[in-house]
Amino acid sequence: MNVSVQLAHNSGLRVRMNRKFATTAADSNKQGDVQAMEFGIPGYDDLVWDVSLVSDRIGSSTQHGLNGKLQLGDYFNTRARNKIGKLRRDYAAKNIAFAPAILSVAGKI
């Protein structure tokens, strides 16, 4: 999150960060959001990046066959589509553009 805010500041944007990080019970993923004020997208006042940090590995200690197994497939796009479906309308109603940012602990974006 701090890196996203710093990049936006370095680009000359005025930003606001949600400092309350949520950890979802279902998959223990950390998430928060960065709002770029007066971003300049026609029809919108601001832009929000909804940032989630995910693991490239799945499973748990109780799932011996899956513990630490590398996720394959298109899990980044699946998570992004879920966020878009869940949040885009709510932000649009407030004239805020929305973009999911899914980051992996292995450095994928």
C-alpha cells in the first residue's frame, strides 16, 4: 500500500489511503485501497485502486495434499473480475472510477 501511495505522490497526484487493512476470513488475504483525488478521468472525480495481497500457494496444514501447492490458472483475473463485479457500481455512484490491483507475495501484479 505504501508503495502505491508513494508512486502516486511521485506522479504529482494527491492521494488518500485507507489505512485500515482488512484480512478476509475466507482466504486470509490482506486488502486496502488508495484513492487518487481529481485523477482526470472524464465523468469521474477520483480513482480508487483496491489493492489485495495474495499468496501464490494454496492449501493449509490440514489439507496434506494441497499444502503449499502453487496456484495455476488465471487466479489474478478471477479475483479482479470478482472485485469489479462487487465494487464498481458502488464507486461509480459516487463518481469514482475503480480499478482492482491484485499483488502476489512473489511479486506478480
